[in-house]
Amino acid sequence: MANKLDRLLVQAHKFRGWLGLPEAECFNDYLSDYRTECLDKLLHESDTSRIHRLQGCISVLDNLLQLRGEVDTYIKGVSTGQMRKIEPPKENSHAVGY
């Protein structure tokens, strides 16, 4: 089973194309603004449980916002031969229970 990033990278060119659409750029701006709001709240928060929640929220948002760079790195790596292309998994029609 491929990891979550590998499953996305199989569709890297399509995903990167989607990221260039105005709707996706608007969504990324929203995520970035939301991250800024969470960071501002974190800087002023004193409740330990809220601090942990905000830290988790920022971590998730950072992962989402970094996807563009990871996809770009993958595409560049494959095109230069520094990385192997990730192929979609082949279906196993002989497996028990399938």
C-alpha cells in the first residue's frame, strides 16, 4: 500500500495543474490566512489545551500549504532522473477476498 503522499504523487501533474486554477489559489490563500489567525491566537493563548489544539491546527495547515512544494520537487526530481516515478498500484485479481 502506497503512503498518502505517494498516492497523491501518482497524479502529480494533474494535481499541480489544479493548484494553478484560480479556485485552488483562492483556497490556498484561505488556508494561509487561517494559519495566520491560528498563529495570532496561539501567541495570545494561555490555556494549555487550547495551545495544543492550535499547535495541531497549525501543523495540519503547514502540511497542506507545503504540498505544492513537495509536488514541484517530485516533478522536478522525476524529470531530472533524480527520483523514480511512482506508478499506480496494480490490482491483484487473484487475491483472496477480492
